[in-house]
Amino acid sequence: MTATGNDHRVTPAELFFDLVFVYALTQVTALMAAGPSPLRVVGAMVVLALLWWCWCCFTWLGNVVRADSGAMFTVLVAVMAVVLIVSLTVRPDIFAARSEGLPTALLFVLCYGAVRLLHLVSYWVSGSGDAALRRTLRRTALLSVAPPLALLLAGTAFSDFWQIMLWLGAVVVDYLGVYVTGSSGWRVNSPGHFAERYGLIVIIALGESIVAMGGGLAGFPITPPVLAATAAGLLVSAGLWRLYFRQVVEVAEHRLRALDGDDRTRFARDTYTFLHLPLVAGVVLMALGMKKVLHQVADSDHYGLAEPLHGLVAWALTGGAGLFLVTTAAILARAGGRWSAPLLSGGAACLLGGAVIALVPALVALGLLSAVITGLVVLHGRSVAALTAEPAAVSEA
């Protein structure tokens, strides 16, 4: 395996690796759309958290070992095959007592365990001579891999509520285990590569919101209301893209570059591995709402244009966007020590906006969300510009 340097950038092999996660995110949205309920959404978010860990494991590894080197690329292709199988199992019967063919939940868990094992073995091989890393890998295996995997396997003996609760417990134990094992031994060799990898997964998530709109429209004619809904949905995605890539990425990457050693590792863990999960989850939830909006607007035989979104889907549309906004505020606070008032207030309003969305037509709801997101991007941009101008004015004085 070939070690990376400080100037390492994302390789085509890693872009190829990400393709299976494009499909995985689509499957998570479809899982929720098949029967939106609080329990189903919790189950889908648990599945997303497990898929997220699969992606993060090899993003960290790809930062210290070139993904396009012979041995590492072979590992990546093997992981892609296993993750593809994992993604195929993300369907409604994953939480059912019985499934046709192979047991879906058990297949998911076994393949997930294989990914985690491949990650540990690959890191062990790459860390030859690094005693600190190998100690951390042993602690990770004992605290953050084995106990969660046992809970996941136990969950396959149940269905619905108890299966989801056991799997949720596995996720909690897994993520807490990362804190217990500490940051010693882990490395972030190239801050630029690390930030770019997480930016790419945000792009994939935003792409899922666009794919979801197309899925909601499938099989229905294109009408003026459909075009209006599509434009509003695209405006929402574009607003979130601009917020993240123009007002968040540079701040976080600059802070990551300024740190070194364990401080850099802890910042990378908190800001990217942990805080980017709710960021992506917010987009996936929002994609569910956007998919349902397009479906209702297009299906004129069953829904009128005055029909609002109902139940959990109404909250998912704005709540997902709100989760994204609040998480971006948390990322900026972790990077710069300052919370963004526009993002916090706007995020809180979106999180609580489901009750209002359920009272207005679905098309109007999507239009209102696009207006709110656009306004918040402008307000936050002005607040950042004002804060940047203050130190400059003081220095000139």
C-alpha cells in the first residue's frame, strides 16, 4: 500500500467507490417512501447511519493510503461488492419477520460486518510499525465493532419495533465507542483530501433529492404545476448547495489545516464524521418530502392542487431542511466558535414547520421552502461579510 502526503487529492478510484453509495441513498429514500411512519423513518435513519459508517471508514483509510494503489484498489472493489449487496437489502422487508429468498436483515448484518472487518484489516496492514495505530485498532475492534455487531445480529431474530431498537442501540454503542477509543493513532494526512471527500458525499446526497423528484414524477404527464414544483425543488437543493460549498466548506477546511496531531483528528471526527451524518440525513428526509410533493402534483387523478402533504411527510419536507441548517450552524460553531443566528433561527423554524406545511397545498409548501432557503442563504452571507469586515476595519483604524 502507498502512503499519502499532505498534498494528496481525491483519486478517480474513490469516485468510483462512491457510486455504490449513490444507490444506497436512493434505497434509503425508497424505504421511507414505501410506507412513511415514525417507526419506518427511525429504521431508515438507523440503516443510513450504518451505511454512513461504511463510507467513513474507507474515507479515513483513503486519506493515509492511496486508493488507486494495487492492493488498496483491490480492497475497495471488494468493499463495493459487499456494500452493493447491503444496499440491495435496504427494502421494506428488511424489518419484516419473513422475506422471500435469503433472509434480508441477516444478509445486511453479515455484509456490514464484512465491511468493518475489511476496514480493520486494511488499516492494520497499512499501519505496519505504527504501534499507536494498532493499539487503537484493537480497542476499536473490542469496543466499537464487536458489541454493535452482536446487537445487530440479535436484532435479526426480531422484526419491526424490537429489531429497530436493537439496531439503534448498536449504532449508539458504535458511535460512543469511537469516543472511548480516543483519537490517538488515527491520522489525517491531507486536510484538502479529507474535506473534498466529505464535500463529494454532500453532493451525492443533494443529487438524491433531485433523483427523488424524478422518482415521484415517474409514469405521470408533465404539466405546468409539475414544472413549477420541479423548479422550486431544484431551487431548494441549489440553496443548500450554495450554503454548504460557499459558506461552510472553506471555514471548516481552514480550521482543519490549522490543527495538527490529535487536535486535527478530533476536529475531523467531530466536524466531518459525526456532524456530516445529520447533514446528509437532513437531505435524505427532505428528498422524501420532495418526492411526495412531485407525486401529488403529478397525480391529478387522485390529488387536487389544493391537497396538502399529510402526516410525517409534511414534516420531512421542512424538517429535513431544518436539520441541514442546524447542522451547518453546528459545523461553523465547531470550526470558528461562533453560532450563526440566521441558520439557527431558520433551522428551528423549518423543524417546527411541519404543522403549517400540513395546512397548505403541497406545491405552495415547496415554494415557501425554496423562498425560506434562498432568504437564509442571503442573510447568512451578509452576516458573514459583516463579521469579516469588522476585523479589517479595526486593523485599518
